[in-house]
Amino acid sequence: MIEWPSTTQIIKHFGLMLDYGNPNHAAMQRGRYVSAACHLIAAGKPLGDGWEARHPECQPYLDAYRSFRREHVFILHEAEREYRCEAHRFVSHPDQIGELDGQMVDLELKTGSMPRWCQLQTGGQVLAMGCPALRRYGLLLSVNGAYTLYRHDDFRDLDRFKAMVDTWWTWQEFRPQLEEGAIPS
């Protein structure tokens, strides 16, 4: 039996994550550190003695997140929880779910740049959560310590993501198998 794909795996499968084709491993690690630190900051927990001194590459991104929190009221409800979409057979892990200025939102954190596919990612996340009307945002944390909040309000993203998942499963079911002469990858 095939394991259910993640939101990211679906988007990657269709070639939309070109930046992941030749990954910058240092930037990816920094992004993981920044996300984890932002979850702790939002939860009101300390980062740990000397954490910021040991990770100076994260400092401007954390400054951007702290600036976002000073300018907006964000109350974290959960971070990185796994959701399983039974109807479409995929899993998703939204970065942060919480109240932003009084409204429940899915907040996807990004460092470096805001990829166009992020709106499909948040669309898949709210589908997996069973909350398709949940407001969706991408929060870009920049190296200059600034942030940009992107609202993902095109609800066609949900239908687009559903079509991608359905096509992924069709591909899994009907792609040529080795015994049928398929060339191994």
C-alpha cells in the first residue's frame, strides 16, 4: 500500500517547487530553526540559554517575526500538527494555526522568498484540516528584519489542490510498472 503523500510532496510532484530541485541545505536548515524558534516565541516560551548566540544567521528572521507580533495580535493555538485528509488521502502540517487580529488563520512561515505555490500549500492545509473557509496567510520573514504578510484569498486554490491530489493518485494507480516495461528511475 502506498503511504499518503504530504502537501509538499504533491506540490513537488508537479514540478512547482523548482527551488527544491537544487536545494540550499544551509538555507533549509536555517528555515527549520527559524520556524521552531517562531513557534516558541508565539507560545511565550524561551528559546534556551545562548540559542540566539549560537544561531546568529536566524537573528534577522526572528527580528522580523517579533516585529510582526508587535504590529499584530497573534495568538498561537497550534504549530506543526499533522492533519489527515481522509477524503483526498493526503497529510498536511500547517506551520501555525491561531488568531490573527481576532480571526482564526492558517499562517505559513517562509524565509528568503514567498513562492507562488505557497497559496496552494495553504489551500491543501485548510482542506486537510476540514476548514476550507479558514483564512490563509503566508508570512515572509526577510533577512533585513522586515516582514510581509501575504493573504491567500483565492479559493480556487482549494479546487486546484484537490485536482493535483486526485491526479497524483491516478498517476500512482495507472503509471507503468517495471514488469510492464517501465524504465526504473
